[in-house]
Amino acid sequence: MTQTIRLEIAAPLAEIILDQPQRRNALSLEMWAALPARVAEANADPAVKVLLLHGGGAGVFAAGADISEFPVIYGTEDAARHSGQTIARALAALEDSPKPVIAAIEGPCIGGGVSLAAACDLRICASGATFGVTPARLGLVYPPGDMLRLVRLIGPGATRRLLYTGRILGSAEALAMGLVDEVVDAPAILPDARALGAEIAAQSQWSVRATKRMLRGFDAGQMPDSPEAEALFLEGFANPDFAEGVSAFLAKRRPDWKVP
């Protein structure tokens, strides 16, 4: 396993850790290439309910791409296409993970760091975190998939402002914009993110994952009255967790969920 990105499992959480603190977790192509396998490994473990993505408590999430690689990985059209596809696969692995993914963000979250965070289901950040999407400072355009995630997350107006200006935002502005869901004191970032993961893990995992599937369907253009959405809704009444949830509620006890 590459030393710049690693997986630690402490069920019900799996923690994917960006581990290049000496370079402020600058995202190398090696790190992007390693991410899908880490996500797949976490999803393959039946004891894992929630994935947590963070920077290892080093005071930084990801300070952007490793620009020192740019002359090589973007030096030709073919190289740029290959690099872009590698990064897109990594982000799709997070976005398409059947189990929910939480980003725990402290310190800088710039460029590719924002791309990673936007591909997660939920984002919690430390009060000192900073955010920016800065391709305009490099004469580039943000990748289309990354731009679409931003539009869905914060809306077209805020996306234009971020991309046109390359501004660096603080945590309060990121929260107001909808770029993050919660801001906590820096020492609490990992404990609070883990607590959120444990809270999600305590619910019906059939329900959590079906909800994610339905939301992903809407992202892909499905309508609420589509056959796929209706079938998923109706499937809920037949899955074993529904009967257990009703029984536990009526008996005033904790449910013993049947779907792992």
C-alpha cells in the first residue's frame, strides 16, 4: 500500500487518510490512483458502515494538487487525458461508494482538496479550515465532473464566484455557502466526525444506502416518479429492517438491524 494514502479500519468506521504532511497533503497522481482501491477495500468489509476521509490530524486536509508533477502529467494531450481520467475515477469511487463517506477537513482544502470533499456525502470542518478552487490562478479550467459537483452543492452563482475569483474562503463563509455542513473547534474535528459516523452506523444500513442510491439517481436525472425511485421506495417495506424497526419501536427497545 502506498505510504501517501492509507486505510485504517476500526469498525464501524473505515478511515481513509491522506498521509503526506511534509507536502501539506498535496495530491499526487499516485494518491489519486490509490484511492479507488482504498474505497473498494472499505466497502468490501461487512463490519464497515461509514467511511471517513481526513488528513491524519496533521492540520491540513489537502492543499491542492502536487503542481511539481504538472510538466509531466499534463505535458502532452495524452498524458493530460490519462491524468484526468485517473483523478475522475478516484472522485467517482467516493461519490459512488454504496456506504456513506464523511470528509473531516482541517487546515487548507484547496483545488483538488475541494474536489475530494465535494465527492463525499457530508463535510465537517474545523473552524480554521480554508477553502479555495484556484484553476484561474494557473490558466486552467476546473474539470467538468468537479464543476458539476460544485454546482449541485453550492449553486451556479457561488460556483462562478469561487472559480472566477480564485478566492480563499474561511470556514464561516464555506458554511454559509453550503460548501460544508458543520464547523467545529479544531481539536474536535476527528472526534466529532467519528461521532457522526457512529450515529449513521447505528441506523438501518439498508435505509442509509437506499437513501444514497435514490439521491444519486436524482443527481443522474431521475425524477421522483421514475420507476427506479418508486421501486426503491416500495422495496423498503419488504426488507427485513423495516419489520425489525417497527417491532423495536413498538416494544420501546433498540433495533437489532437484520441487513449488515
